[in-house]
Amino acid sequence: MNSYEKAEKIFLHLKQIWPLDLSQKINECLQGTTCILYYLSENNDCLSGDIASTLHMSTPRVSAAINSLQKKGYVTRRDDKKDARKTIVSLTEAGKTFLQEKYEKIISFLSYLIDLVGEEEMEHFNQTIEKIHTSMEQLRKKEEVSC
């Protein structure tokens, strides 16, 4: 089987997994408003523009997401004292609690998945994911240089 055929096989499996409710729950935790919360938990007091560029989201999308998160009490915003045109976003205690609950759910799910698939298989999968991540980072850097 050549690389193209292997890629088609991977794509087929991903298409089969995607409609499952559980893959949607994982996806929820890795993008959108929850992704912003994770970013803030690791980099508190961030400029909204930095969030947009780091997470590869449009500024309007980040602004809408921050509005939603602020209404829920998960983040606060304030003007930057150095530059009033900029907005600093911070995670609240309620946001930290919400994020911890999401984290516990996803870790519980993944623990269950490990039990079903087998520890050795999941360790191999984890090593493969790490290699894919490293390769994608290298490709991203190569694209930045070539542009």
C-alpha cells in the first residue's frame, strides 16, 4: 500500500469516527470557547488579538467567543493601561471551575477508552500522535519560511 492509499484509509477511519457523539465531545474541548479558556488558563491576562493569532481564529470570532464567555462569568475584560485600544482578557474562578469540569470529563472518557482499546495500543497511539505533532510543527515552520 503506497502513501496515498494509506492516507485514504486514515481519512476513511476519521470519517467513520467523526459522526460519533464521543468524538464531538472531544472536539468541543479542543476548539471554540473551551479552547480559549484552556489558552487563558495557561496564559492569563492575554490580549484578545494574541488569542486570535495564537489559536488561528479570526478577531471577530474571538471577540464573539469572549462576549459569550464573559456573559457566563468565565472571563473578564479590561482595557490595557498602556494602550486603551487593546483589551486584556482574564480567566475567572468560575471559568477555572468550568474548565476543570470539562477536563475531568475528557480524562474520564480517555481513561475508559484506554481500558477498552488496551494500554499498550493506546501508548503506541500516543507515541504516533507525538510524532505527528512534531512533523506538523516542522511543516508549519517550513511554510512560514517559504511564504
